[in-house]
Amino acid sequence: MSSELTRTKHPGGRPAGSPNTTKPWADAIRRAVHRTSEDGKTKRLDLLADVLVVSGLAGDVHALKEIGDRLDGKARLNIDARINRSVDDFSGEELDTLIAAAGLAEDEVVH
């Protein structure tokens, strides 16, 4: 055996030794859901999806949320923050930070 180190790839495409290279539980679940079921035709993942839909139809709120998140994406959280301060109360640095955060160009700022 060579004493020279070789860089091998993890089955997931990550280099061996890189962070998060071993996730045995996730790997085992991934293999299990991609196997075919006892009928030899249906993927287990499809059976799990069927169970989720049936649970949703039965009124399971968690199942309904999961279905909605998977189909429509997770709901975005919008934050509307109002600050009761006068422009004169901000330092120049604070104003520059707020202007940059708003994505305004210098020519868009009214002085």
C-alpha cells in the first residue's frame, strides 16, 4: 500500500474528510425509501407520499402543512418594522447603513 494520501470521493460527491461526509441515518433512510415495496413495482417513497396524503385527507394538520410546504413552498415571514425616530436622530453612519440595506443608490437619496 502506498504511503501517499489519495483524495477519494464520498458516494455523495463530497471529498473524503470534508465536513458532513458521514450521515449514516440520512443515507440509510435514502436507501430504504428508494427500494421497491413488497409488490416489486412501487417505490417505498411513493407509499410514504400516499400515507401523507391520506393523513392530510383525514385532517392531520401536520400532514396538511407538509403537503402545502412541499407543493407551494414554505410561507415567507414578512416583517414590517416601524421606527419612531426622526431622520435627525440617526448618525450619518446609521443612515448610510439603512440606505445600503434598502438597496438605494446614492442618486436616489434625497438630502
